[in-house]
Amino acid sequence: MEISEVRVKMVANQDDRLKAFCSMTLDNEFVIRDIKIIEGTGGLFVAMPSRKMSDHCAKCGGKNHLRAKFCSNCGGKLVENRIKPDAHGRMKLHADIAHPINAQCRKKIQETIIKAFNEEQERSKQPGYKPVELDDDPDYSPEDHD
């Protein structure tokens, strides 16, 4: 697998832990969007795109995210503590949409994306800097896909 391109879109509020969104092209053929670059306690790390976990209302069968207290379909009160811990005992609220399946691949992706982020950060300091577009669609915004 070759990472043929990484596009980095810096986040305006640099005081936040979220530093940037990016897209990564593999083998000039496949794109993964909405990858996040986050400032953690140990430095920058890459978070792959994910979706909120959900379950169904016992009363009507409507789909609700796990932190919801009331059903978005029927308005009924949902059972509390529906979040089941993962194998490490952590509450799992999100599931990756796309992710590497081994440590070697994760390391390669993380190093490449962090390098591209650092390069974009340097470019952003230059006069006349224009932010990178992540998409050909001018209405696309990663924030809308959280």
C-alpha cells in the first residue's frame, strides 16, 4: 500500500485539542476522508473516521445514539447505562469506519499524516497562505460529518 497523497485542513481554533482534518489517498485510487489530527497528552495522534454507536428503543424500535436519554422517534425514556464496555473496560461510544489492521500499518499512516500536518503548519505561516481544499465539493465541511 502506498500513501500517494495527504491533504491537511487546519482547524481555526488552535486552542482546541483537534488540530486538523485530513484526507488520505491510497495507491492513487482510494480516499479516506475525515481523519482527525488530535493533540493528546503524549503529542499528536491520528484518529480514523468513526461513527457514533447506537441501539434501538425497546418500545418502538427507533435508532438512538448511546448517550440519548429519550427516543428520537417516540420520545419514550430510554434505559440508562446501555453502553457496554470494550475488552479494556472502556465505554465504547464510537466505532471506526476505516482503520489499519496492524501496528505497522498504523505507524506508517500516523507518521505520514503527522509529517504532512507539520509541513502544512509551516506553510500556514507564510504570507499569502491559502488553506488546502479537502474536496472538490465546495460545500463539503468535515465539521458537518462529526
